[in-house]
Amino acid sequence: MLRKLILAGLFAMLATGAQAANKAYISEFGVLGTSNNGVPQIAAQPSLTEQTVDFSGGVTSSSAFGGGTKYIRILCDSRCSIQFGGTATTSKLPLAADTPEYFGVQAGGTVSVIANP
């Protein structure tokens, strides 16, 4: 009985590890939003488009930002580094896990992402 429980636990851990992925969620925005008191705010909803970049296998680049994109929001589910218009390395701009960051960007640009534990 104990052996079965141990094996079941091991299989559960393996399955969880196989499902784990490093992902960056990128939302594109074209204009600043405003609050009720007229103060500019980033990320007027809805976003123009959203993309998910899986960087579990190493450095990965986003698709080109849309023609109307001026700002992006990036949220990575694990610590990572990013590079705009090039290839990310762990020495580039680090981002904390689960902490959204906003950047002004050029339409047609890209961002690459790499894990940086």
C-alpha cells in the first residue's frame, strides 16, 4: 500500500513538471486610458491583441507588434530577462515573476524572452 502511494506521488510530480512552462503574456495597447479624474493611465482596456510566448525551451521572440501598438504589458510567470529588437540573454533587463511591466514600443517591433532563475 505504501509503495503504491509513493509511486502515485512520483507520477504526480513528474506530470506536474512536464506541464510546467515558462510563459510571457504580452498585451498590446494603442492609447493611454484615463481615470474618472482625467489622469492618464496605461492599459486602456480592451487590449488591441494578446500573445503568449513560451520560453521553456530557451530564448523565444514574440510576433511583431501590430501597426497601432504603442505600449505593451508583459507578465512572465517565472523570472526572466527580455530584449527589445534583439536576442535576450540573462544579462539583459530582468523581470520578476508575476509582476506586470509596461513599455513603450514601436509598431512592428518584437521582444525576446529567456528564463533567468
